[in-house]
Amino acid sequence: MTAPNPSEIYVDGPWRHRAVTANGSRFHVAELGEGPLVLFVHGFPEFWWAWRHQLVAVAEAGYRAVAMDLRGYGASDKPPRGYDALTLAADVTGLVRALGEASAVLVGHGEGAYVAWTAATRSPKIVRGLVAVSMPHPRRLRTALARDPAQLSLSGYVLGFQLPWVPERHLIRHGGALVERLMRTWAGPNWPDAPTAARYRRAIQIPGTAHCALEFHRWAVRSLLRPDGLRYAAQMRTPIQAPVLHLHGRLDGALLPRTAAGSGEYVDAPYTFRVLEGVGHFPHEEAPQTFTTELLNWLA
């Protein structure tokens, strides 16, 4: 089997693909529509294509919908460093400006939501609204990992990611089978279907992607007791000033709904928390119509 290459990321559709330079790196984006900017930020182990359903619906609703590949993923640059939350957040806010916009609503899932929470805290003038999917506020997650044995047990895979090089090999061997296994473990029943799993399995095999995708998880653990991590945790005490919609699947196999609940403590603006029934860690893909309705109602 031939090795995948970044060109496979340019999936055909009504959107337009292009490269945008921000924060010293080049990012691949897919965009559609005109109007106020809504920027979609994917999580692990996905790429921009995770938002294919929402791109179309949000653009049709009168917004400029843009989905990015985070640094290290898809067709974006894969530099050797910069996978801490603050740098990733600077990538996102820098991309907003590079797209010619003064501000945006950020819609983030998983790792992308962690980054979006950070961006909303650090750059309140740029983030005019936040939709966090399947990810508590970083300080709420930190508390849950320290106090909730059930959440700590579910997050055990992250400890396995701390080993050098071995996890990368596990992610790409057997055609990326581990990616599909993780997604099925975290999702609700009957997801992903075979074509969706195959696309994500191919994407993780693009050279450099597996290593870069794991670097955020390594920073998240190794920084906990380091000065940079302690400074980050202190900075994240600053309340978010933008409205927040927080969505979480009832059947999430990676992060418990009770872990996400309570994140509103860090928001000094309208905050809405909804648990979506019958879906797991990927509600935007498992039940796209339900998810998109929630998103569009909140945007309106």
C-alpha cells in the first residue's frame, strides 16, 4: 500500500481549499460562504474534514465558515515544536487575522476545544464567541483528573502516549487500525462507518502527522508540574468574556459529562451547557443534524 500524502486532505466539495500563513507557519483551510467568520478547529485524531456537515449548513445560514488543519495535522505545516496550548491558540487567533477578520466565533472539538478555550481566555478581542465540544475548560479538566478516579481511568491512554516513538508506531501500523479503535471506543454505537474510519486511518499515516498529533498530549501531561504548565494554569483562571455554548455527548467514552459540567465557573458571559443524548465523543459527526441545529440556533 502506498504511503498517504497531504494531497489526500483536499477532499472535494463545495468549499475552497487554500493555504494561509499565520504565526510563522502555513495552515491549510477549507472555506465556504460569506458573512461573520466562524472558524472550526478539529480534535484528535481528525482533521478539517470532521466539520464537512457544518461547513455547508453554517455557510448557507449566512456565515463565512472556515475549517482549519491544526499545526501538525492534515496539509498544515508540521514543525518540530509549538504543540503547547498557548502556541496552538496563537495559531488560531493569528489565522483569524490572516483571513482578514478582526474576530471570529470559534467552534472547537476535543483538542481543538482545549485550544479554543485558551484562545478565548488569552485573546478576548479576537474571540467573540466560543462553542466547546467534548472538552471541559482546561482548569476543570485538571481538577477532574486529580479528583475523579473514573475520569483518570478513561484518560489512561494519554499516559501511554508519553513514551517516545512507540505510540507513533502504534498509530500508523496496520494501516492506522488504532485510530479506528480509539474512535469506536470514544464514540456512541455504530460510529464511525467504514468510509469515515478509512479516511481518518489514511490521514494519520501522512508522514509526520502521528508524531505531531501526540506532541500536544505529551505537553499536556509533562507540563503539569513544570513552570510553563503552572503559568498556563494560572493564566487560565482569567474568566472568559465571550458567550459560550458547551456541548457534550452523553455516551462520551473519553471525557465524562460530569467532567465537562461546571466549566461555566470560568465564563463571565452567557454560558449554555447541553448534554446530547445518544452520542459519544464526536457529536458533530455522529449526529450532524442534531449538532448543527444546536449550533445554528445558538449563532442566531
